[in-house]
Amino acid sequence: MVSQRWKLRWANFKLAIRDWTHVISGAGLAFGAILTVLAVLAIWFPDALSEEFKEDFMETSGRLDICSAGGGLLLLIFAGYYFADNMNNRRKFNRLFHIASKEKFIKNRDKLEELAFFISTRHERMVQKKIKEMKLR
């Protein structure tokens, strides 16, 4: 049986990861794009790279160009999906959050709280603050 202390640590770790999802997925997207471009250059346009780089990237490392092509493409796809999903959630959140009407805010409150949970704890605090300002239960 897992103790409460470990459950609390795991919950805090998940919260920390959730707050950094946007940054991590953006960095993964950039790194995947760089790996993919380098692999494409190394495979199809080897003259575009310097001899030292080709030697280090292709021969010395054991055909790293093929591995980085596959890994870079997978990283580009998955990190790109998470980055686009996070941006879409933020766009929806901002559209729903900046509604001046109290009636529309109450109507969209569940969706707003759900989006805030997926984005970050800062967004959750923003929703809670607006709920207190509007004096809702």
C-alpha cells in the first residue's frame, strides 16, 4: 500500500508538470524540428553540411542520421500535437474568461474550470478570483 506522503508527492509532481507542459512541448517541438532538418540534410543533401559535422553525425556515431530522422519526426509529431492542443485550450480559455456577462460566465463555468485545470494552476486561480469577484457560490 502506498503511503499518503508518496501520493502527495506524486500529486505535486503532476501539478508541476502540468504547469510546464506548454514550455516542455514547445521545446520538444523545436528540438524535433532541428533533428528532422539535420537528418534530412545529412541524408539527401550531404554537401550542405561540413565534413566534420558529417563525420561526427553520420559515421562516428553509428548512422545517427537515420535515428534522428525517426526520433526527430516522432518528437515533432507528438510535441507538436501537445503544443497545438495547449494553444487551442488557452485560446478557448481566453475567449470564455473575458466575457463580461455574468449570465454567460455562469453558463460556461464548468467548461472554463475544466480548461483552467488542463492549462495551469495560475489559470485555476484566475477563475477562482473571478468567481469571488462575481460573488458566485
